[in-house]
Amino acid sequence: MTCFNKQFHAVVHSAFLVIFTWLASGADVHAKGQGTSSHAQRPEVKNLYWQPNDVKQGSPVFITVELRGPAREVNGMWLGKRIRFWHSDKAQVWVALAGADIDQQPGSSDLKVSARIRGLMAELTKQIQVNEAQFGTGEATVAQDYVNPTADEQRQIAHDEVLKKLTFARLTPRALWNGNFVKPIDADSTPSFGETCLLNEEKTSRHLGTDFPAKEGTPVVASNSGIVVLAAPLFYEGNCVIVDHGDRLFTVYMHLREMRVHRGQRVRKRAIIGLSGRTGRVTGPHLHFEVVWNQSHLDALQLLALTLPDRERH
């Protein structure tokens, strides 16, 4: 009887061990399955890419962020400047315009993006290579006052600089532009962005925009939708209009013969904002077209070449 009881208890004990091992194994498999599912649903930045592929000094850059899950906000940091993203027609795709300043040191730089998804922060960092751009040199002859301004003119120049600084410091926390930027005048451009020019053989000037030679009185249009934040005569720029396109992106139109908009006016893409002329420091009639993002001067022709989404359809 005693021998039978021992054998019985041994069998029962072995059965319990088998059952326990099977249950533990099943629980472990279930836990691993839960972990895999949780990982698949984890909020994250899936992808980060931009155009153009070849980023140079002065390049405007259109950045796209793809998320795993809808976000409340998406922000970025590149070259020490904050980037605000807005969502496209797809809830999980966010985009923004930024740029590398004309004087940005060539080299690799981190683009860091963070998104708040379902209360959690998701981040991704990629490197953007900023390549050296080739800028030209030239000479020009202008009125001597624009090389050696008088004391009164120097005071006006200082006032103009303060006015422009305040204008470019303005923040409209949303994009106002819609689709591709368009050429502001019916004329061909010159390869003048970034050119170093010797004026009257005695003073060097850096050209921060793109020139479009055109006869006086040629219509000048807004390159995209926005708000006029400056329309005033300045010393070097002549009659000058600045349009705010939101998120610290501005286009500048200089040397106008006539301004047909006023400060605070909303303009749509291709709306006439003035007529080309030769006011300010010029060598002849033309439109000087400039692009500024977050205090950085960008190549206008590269901005015109970007393929951008039509926001009004969203």
C-alpha cells in the first residue's frame, strides 16, 4: 500500500510539472506576442525626407515627415533654427519649408524632428549634407551717393535696417502660401544670387537676391499668397514690397517704379503688387527678387523649382 501511494504521488507530481511547464510556456509566448503587437503600434516617426536632394548654401528645403499615428504637433530643429510643420491632406504626413543660409558653413548637420502622438513623444534625427555653392563676381557703376552716402543718408540707411529687421522678425504661426511659388515678372533672370560685386571700383557688395532685367513699368506679381508687411521707399532698395508667406518665410520685391499694395493687405498668388523700375541703388531698370526664411537668405530660383503641395485642396 505504501509503495502504491509513493508511485501515485510520483505520477501526480510529474503531471503537475508537465502542466505547469506548458502553462508557463504558453504565458511566455502570449507575452512575446503582446510585446510584438505593442512595438508595432508604438508611436514613431516612420520617415523623414526632403527636396532638393542636393542641398547647397542658400538652398530652400521642403521637408516631409511621415508618422505612425496622427499627431497633435510636429516640430523640428535644423542649423540652430526651429521648424514648424503643418499636416498635409494625410493626417500622418506633415511638411514644412526651411532653408540653409547663403553663408552657411558647408558640412553635415542634424535635422531633428519630434512629434506628439497619443500623448507620447516620437523623435527621429537624420543628417543633411550642405554642399558649397559657387557664387560669381562682378563689377558695377552706380551713383556715388550709394557708395559714399552722406550723413543724412546714413541715418536713413540705419532706419531702414531697423525697419527690415523688425519686419523679418514677424511670426505668422501658419503657412499662408499655396502650391508652387511663381516667377514674379515676365522676364529672364540673371545668375546673380550670391554674387560679390565691386561698386565703382571701391566698395564690395554681396548680392542676396536674383535680378530680372525688365523695362520700366513691367507688372510685378506676388510669387505666392501672403500678407504685405512692408511697402515703402528705402535708400538702397528703392520702392520695396515685402510679403509674409507665414512661418517666417518672406519674399522681397525691390526697385519698383510704383507700389500698388499697402501694409497689411492680403494678396493672392499672381496678384499685381507693383511695376518694375529703377529706384534705389541700381545700374538699370530691373526687379530684384529676394527670399528670406528665419533671417536666412535663400536662392529664389531654387524656391521656384520646388514642387509644393496645393494647400487649398486640403
